[in-house]
Amino acid sequence: MNQEITLTEIDYKKLSLNFRRVASRFLKTNYSEADDNLERFLLFIEESPVILKFIQENNRGTATS
């Protein structure tokens, strides 16, 4: 089930803008809003097939012990 996802240039720009908006909000969050903004960020990723696929294909488990 390896399905290619294609976006038009306009759709790509919209996705990029929305991702940067949500990510920026998450990065600038304060302690009291952290949970809500983290949930919003993760939900955005889960609902964006292009971004989710990119993360799944490129996450090599870079955590060190």
C-alpha cells in the first residue's frame, strides 16, 4: 500500500504555510498552553498525509542512550 501523494504548487504552499503557523505557535508556547499546542501540532501532522509520510520514511530513531 505504497501510494504516491501529489500536490499542486498552490496546495504545497498552503500546506507549508499552515505547518509553519502551527509549528511556530507550538515553539512559542508557554507552560500553561503547552499541552493544547502540542496536541494541535500532532493532530496537524496526523491529518496531513504528505507530512506524516515524510516523517515516517525519514525517522531513523536518532535518539541516543
